[in-house]
Amino acid sequence: MIAYKNFTLKVLHIAPECSPIAKKGGLGDVVGTLPKALKKQSIDARVLIPAWPGVLEKAEEIGRLKREPIGEISVALNWRAYTASVLEAEVNGLHIYLLDQPELFSDPCIYPEKLDAVTV
């Protein structure tokens, strides 16, 4: 257990995939299991992934999804500002934040085949 008085260690895993709602390769497996292992050590571990096509539906199907955004995040890419809604889900005991920005995350491949200044 990692604790200091009333302090809880918090870890946010940021990745393009997380099993079982968005998985392309081994990274999805790691991101889907490591936070659960950390949680057993009393660490508040959560995940943030893009809301790729089908991810919101999958999160709703096998877990709980709050469709009401909990906030927004903005980022500048290639001289342009993008704003994404942040949604919350719980899947198999894992707390997941989903970035909903269809303009950036509309490719169902997770790892885009066409690389440009925005997708890199």
C-alpha cells in the first residue's frame, strides 16, 4: 500500500487504446490491466483514451457510460485549436475518461494509416 497520511497516489494512464473497449494490440491489454493491479495497491489509477468510433457504444454495452460530458479539454495542433468533450465510463471496475472529438478521432483503425501533422 502506497499512502502518506491522508494522501492517495493518483495515476492517469493516457493511451490510444484500452482493452476491452478499444484494442488493437498489446498496449490495449496493458492499459486495460495495469490500472486494476495498481488499484489493488490502493492507488487511484484511471485511463484516458480517445472515443474512437464504436468505443462509446462498447463502453455502454459492457459497462456504465455517462453520456453527459464532465468537462472539455482544448489542444492546439498544426496551428488550429480543437476542443474535445470528456466523458466518463466504468468498465470492469476500471475508471475511463473518453475524449470525444469526432474530427480527430473518426478513424476506426485507432492507428491511422495516413500520417500527417495532426495524426502524428
